[in-house]
Amino acid sequence: MRVIDGIAKVLQLEGVDSLPCFPDNPILDAAASIGIRPIICRQERVGLGIADGFSRVTNGRRLGVFAMQQGPGAENSFPGVATAFADSTPMLILPIGHARSRAQIRPLFSSAKNFASVTKELETINDPESWLEATRRAVGRVKMGRIGPVMLEVPVDVALVDVGFDPKSYRPATAVRSGADEDDIRAAAKVLVEATSPIILAGQGVLYAEATGELIELAEFLQAPVMTTLLGKSSFPEDHPLSLGTGAVTTTGPVAEFLEKADVVFAVGTSLTRYGTNKEIPIGKTIIHATNDPRDHHKDYSPTIALLGDAKLVLRQMIRGTRSKLGKDSRAGDESIRRRVKKSRRTWMNEWMPKLTSSEVPINPYHVIWEFMQTVDPSTAIVTHDSGSPRDQIVPFYLATKPRSYIGWGKSHSLGTGLGLIIGAKLAAPEKFCANFMGDAAFGMTGLDFETAVRSRLPITTIVLNNSTMAIETETMPVAHKKFQSRDIGGDYSAIGRALGGLSERIEEPAEIAPALRRAVRSNMAGKSVLLEFITSEELSVSHPTL
């Protein structure tokens, strides 16, 4: 077989049964010939988003892969790879490369030279005889340690070389996990049980470690309230009495209140990167920081105790450690913290109910979010947002109740990313109702790939919040807008949705929000992709006393 046939077979042995891609790459036919389904996107960064969303929803247990051509295909892929790198998504990227004799010639684009800054590892197969070792290394690196995108470039002349391969000799790569030092665990447990107002901050490492059960057990034992990072949203059930919600650009009243009053913050499964989409920890807190990457420690915060290990194993160690300190004196029977969390959330929600239930026309976007929450069962859904206003408006309020029922993202801000992510989520979990919220500006970036969902029989619901302007830029370009109306954009997106083969509606009245959402759920169940365009007001996601 050819090298490219061998790589396709390895992917199949690793459990890959679908391949988001964009031609021209010979692996498309090589994969299709053995039953791996190609999913052709409209543009490369959406295809990468499909592989990205697939990997997130499967927790990396099934390998998300994207393949593209050399030159322009690789160039167009950069934003999607950057997003996966920023958010540490485990996935394999397979660009075809220029022939070895041409790879160094200007101005030909070299993936090997240009993607090093946004990949965990990158390798080019320059020797056809080493293809198997290189492929095994790439797959292994996707799964091991601090996860992230790995790129394996295959020069086109190498791809077509005939080589020998016995599939029976291949052993799929397995991940290895380790726990933290026991002395550090004992020290951390002592600090945590002696804290007067501890809080747990959970990141997406809890999701990838499948450690939600351990997180709930520790929180309930200590009666410690839990907040999540944006990427960690859904790692702790947000309908739990100890849930404070998500700390992002916009956050909940309980997060703001309890984080300010906390004396100890136990951060687990998070890099604690200071970034615009993360809620900062106030100065003066005692921090216990558990991560599987030592480069995260002392990066932006100086923890009192640093724990290095897999989130599931570390949480299990912390459960044992705190139990040994408290013995039978579990705080599980203490309802005072739960009552405080409930009161804080009720107070905060009461402040926001006028917006969430507003009857104004144009529709207030918060009202769309509220009706979505009342209409869609979160345990049967996967939801994601887009950059800017849709993210900032939905994240504090939507309650994610099951692991991976929400895809939070944001360290890389490419508009339109959410569309690819939700198509990938549907590919990974076809039984789920999968919906993405995007603004009109984001739709302008990637909206044509709604047709990819239609054509690929991956029925999703895309919700476009159309306010005909870039509202989030109101404060950053006042002169340009006043003189030239530079923020204003336009389009009939429901008409585009119909033209692309989906079912589509334009909703202008608040009373029609819930019925339209119910029709979308039924249509998705019947195999039809849906685009709902809500004509909304120019609502700004501004600061709020408790937001």
C-alpha cells in the first residue's frame, strides 16, 4: 500500500470513522476506500472547528482529525489550529505538503515552518520508510500529557510511495496519567479544611479527566461552592446547590460575591491563564493550583501549593486527604453555604429578570436566551456560543447540567468558530439537540458552512441574533461610526439559510420565540438543519454591579 493508505488504516485502527477535510489531499480517497466518511467543509477553519468540536464532546476518547491541501489550504487553516491550540484541544491535523524537492522554495507555504507556534508537536514525514513511527508518535502525542493539536505533514511525493504494513502489528496509543505528590496533597488538604470561606475553581481539565463525580464529591464533603472557567463550563452541574456559575468576561452574581469573600481558592484542571475571557482571582487569596502541566504553575499566579497531576486522580487524592483531616466531621450536613448560594443567585436573577423576560421590540437578546432555557431540556442538548455579545450574554445565564453539554471557548477569538464546533458536536453525539448562538457579524464570517451541516446530514440549529450592527464595538470606534456608520452591517440571514437548503425562520415578535424554538427541536429530530434569525435590539453586554 501507499504511505497515505497506511496512515488512513492507522486512523481507522484508532477508531476514526469520519474525516472533516477540504480537498485536495490524497488521504480523502484513501480514507473513503476503507469506510472512513469524508466531511467536506466550505472553508478550512470551519472544518477544523468540526474536528475540534468532535474531540471536545468525546473528551478526546475518539480522535478528531482534519486534513487539507498544501499551500492555500494550510494557510486558510491557521485560525482553526490557533483556536485548538489556545484551548488545548486534542486533535490530529494532516496537511499534505509540497514535494520535498520544492518545499524550501519561496514563496511556497510550509506548514512545518509556520504552524510551530500553534501546535503541541509538529513533524514532517521526509522518509517514506519512517511513516509508521511518525504516525504513531503523532497520535500518541495527541493523547499524552498536556493535550493539544498535533500536526503531521506528509509531502505529496512521500504520500504516494509504496510501503509495507501489517495492520495486525499496530497497537493503538494509550494515555498515561499520574497523580500529585502525597506530601503536597496533605499540605493542600490541611489548607482547604482549615479555610473559613473556600471556593473551588474548575477548568476543562476536569472534563477531559472525566472527573465531575469526584468534583461533586469533594465539594459536597467540604460544602465548598464551585465556579468554573469558560472552557470548564459544564464540568460541575450548574443546577447544583453549590454551583456559582461560570467566571468569564461576564459572570454571575454568585461568582463575583463568593470569589471576593473567599480566603482559599482550589483551582483544578485549569491553567489559570490571565486572559480577557477568564475571571481574575483577586489579590490576597491563598491559591492551591492543580494542573497536569508544570508550565502553568507560577505563570500568572503564585500558588501557595502547586499540585501536578491528572484532575481525576488529584481530586480523588484530595477527597482522601480532606477526609483524613476531618474524619467524621464532614460538613455535608451544613446547609448554610447552600442557603447563601441560593440567596445570592435569587438576588442576582431578580436584577436581570426584566431583561430576560422583556417584551420589547426589537427583541432583547437576553429574552431569546431565557426562552431557550425554558424550552430546551439542557440534559438533552449541547450548546455553544460565538465570540463577542452572544458569548457574553449567554454564558452567565445558561445552566449546563451535564458534562460537555456546553462548549465554552474564547482564548482565540475568531468570529464564526461556534458553527464548526456545533457541527462537530452533532457528529460526536447525534442523539443530542445541538445549537449554536452567533451574531450577524459571525454569520458573515462562516455562515455558508451552515450548508455543510445540511449536506452532511448533521442536523443542527443555528441561532442568529441579528441587531444589524457590531454592538460590542460601540465603545471602541465611536468616531468611525458617527462619521461613517462603520459598525452597521446588514443581511437577510433567514433567506440565506433557506437558500442553503435548511429550514429557516425570521422572528421579530417576543411571543414567537418559544414556538420557533420548539419547531427547531422537532425539525432537528426529523433530520433537518434549522436557522433561526431573531431580530434583536442593540443590547450591550456592559458592566453591572454584580456582573
